[in-house]
Amino acid sequence: QVQLVESGGGLVQAGGSLRLSCAASGTFFSINTMGWYRQAPGKQRELVADITSGGSTKYADSVKGRFTISRDNAKNTVYLQMNSLNPEDTAAYYCKAVFNDRSGWYNGWGQGTQVTVSS
């Protein structure tokens, strides 16, 4: 199993920045893709950005050029630098990791961290 602990959420004014972190721990053999999803009230959870263990990244169109995902494989930690935030970015942000525990590949999720952007 993998435990994912997110940090870095909070309240910020429009145009501001936040940096989210997600650290993975537990009993797993390896982690492949790590990523960030978000869910606003009344909306479906959506991919924000993800990154493979090799460093390949993918972004939602709505955050391209504003958000940057990175990871430290040695620390099993993924980061999301969020710049030029706007009220539409307000949501609960969840970390996801695709991990292998030698019996197969599984998805792990964090508990979420709230990001609120005021206008």
C-alpha cells in the first residue's frame, strides 16, 4: 500500500502562487506516474497534471503555461507549482500515484488539500 500526504494548499488572491507537495510512503516496490487532480463543488474530478518516473509530463489545457509539475524520485515526492492563479482554480486538489507492490499496479490517492483563490 501507499500513503500520500499532500500539503501546501490555502487561500490566495487572484494572480498569486501556491506550491503543492505530495509525499508517498508505505510498502511498495515502485511508483510510475504521479499526478494532481482537482475537484470543484458540483464538478467531476479532473486531471490537472501528471508526470512519469522518467519525467514526461501532461497538463490540462486550462493550466498550461501557469502550472508546473515536478518530482523527486529519491523522495517519492511530487510537486505542483501554481502561478497566476484565478478563481476558476478553486478546488480540492488530490495527489495520485500509480504504484506496484509486486502483485500488480494500483492507484493510490491522497486525502486532498483545498486551494481557494479569491477575486
